[in-house]
Amino acid sequence: MENIVDRPLDCARGTKRPRAKQALAKRVREALLLLGGEAHRQTVIEQVAREMGHDVLQIPEDLEAAVIVSFEAYWRDEERRAAYGFHLRFGEGSHRWAIRPAPAVAR
């Protein structure tokens, strides 16, 4: 089985493609929305793994780590956090991940 974290490489520069990280962050966002906008991170990881065709009883450690790193990277970056709506309801260090609802647009 291929390594989930190392799979998307840019051969010319030897760096990971930003699209791969963005795709994983999108999967996390979709999983959170599917789970009602808020869930424990392990539940989110299981949902992402399920959507990728993995057995949730045997999730590859590198996939689990990649999902956590992806969420944290997007949560820490203010611009990305605003775009994806990632939120830690109980503050830094919390394992309860959430999506903030989009602000209502005044008409």
C-alpha cells in the first residue's frame, strides 16, 4: 500500500503539492459538514478514511497523522481558517473539531 502522506510529490522540486493538502482539508470540511458541523477528531478521521475506501478499524497511521496535520495547518492560518471555517470549540488542544457557520449576508 502506498504511503498516503508521501503520495502527491512534485517530481521537479521534490516537494508536496499544495493541491494534495488542500484536497485533504476539503475532505475534512466535507466530513464535518456530514457530521452536523462538529465532531470529535477521531470521528472525522474515520469519516475521511471511510470516504477514501479504508476500513475504519484499520486506518493507516500516516493517513490519521495527515488528517490531523491538515486540520491544524488550516486552523492555524488565519486566511485558510476563514475560508474553511475550521474551529476548535474548546480552544487549542481540543479534539472537538467544528465548522463555523458562514456569516449571514444582509440583504
